[in-house]
Amino acid sequence: MASTNDLKNGMVLDLDGQLWQVQWFQHHKPGKGNTVVRTKLKHVLSGKIVDRTFNSDTKVDTATVDRREMQYLYHDGEGYVFMDTETYDQMTLSETVVGEAKDYLLEEQTATVALHEGNPLYIDMPASVELEITYTEPGLQGDRSTGGTKPATVQTGKTIQVPLFLTTGEKVKVDTRTGDYLGRVGS
């Protein structure tokens, strides 16, 4: 049990038997009345995001979430196989658990897997990853570093928008939360 005054981003709450992760919260004191805590909660399994307001100092159940560093090994057609970096135990995660992280996972890359009572909930990816462009249209004479963008396919198969001057074979940094191009890696 915890109080709504103790909420933190990333905390997982057990509300009515459902697991919700706190994405954002704010303590709010209206002109009249008691202080309330506004939250944006993400359903751990479905990914649905809802806004919920609690009275200040309300008791809420917190879920025990075990976060483990795991190394992504391979995709076996049915799921994504990960290995615990401490115990070397292997675990196969379903596509629904992996979610959009699959667009950024490379073999032998580490990620944080969140478990609740031994069941995988979701994957926390680093804020950005480095991926190689496997295909993009060649740039044209006059393309500059500022200006337009073009689609490029990276080694995981995801298509992102990159500046016109980039070519196939270059490594780029990609934001795992938005899929945005962040910059070129090395030169």
C-alpha cells in the first residue's frame, strides 16, 4: 500500500485487479476544496492510457514489479527469446509483451524486462538505439543537411524519416519512444 502523495513516474499500481503504470502525475490544489492528484495511467497489458484523479493521501495498492536486465537472443517465429544476464535462464516473450520494442531490438542487445509474479509485463528500452540504414533512396545533388526528409529502412525492418543526405549503410541514432531520427553515429 502507498499513498497517492508517494506516486512516482514508472510506479505500477494494482487498481481493481488491473496493473497500471504511472506515466505522469501532478498534485493540484483547486481554489476551494482538498488537494487532488491528477495522473495519466497506462494499462500494463493493453497499453491503453487513461486520466484518473485521486483525492490527496488516498491509499492505493502498488504492484511488486521485478525489473531484470536481459539480453535479446533471437525471434523463433512464435516469440522473442531473452536470457537473464545474471542467471542465464531463457524466457520467451510474446509479441504483445514486446510490443513496439521489436522495432528497435537487435540480437545480443540488452533491455530491461519487467516481471510481476514471474510473468513478463513489458520491456523498457533505452531512450535511444543505434541502427544501420539498410535501404534508402540515394540523395540528389543539392541535398543539404537542413530541409526535407526521406524514408529509410533500418536493420530491424522499421521505416523512419531521415535527412536527405543520408545513404544506405550509415548508422543513425533513433529515439525508441517516438521513432524519430536523432543524428548520425560516427563519421
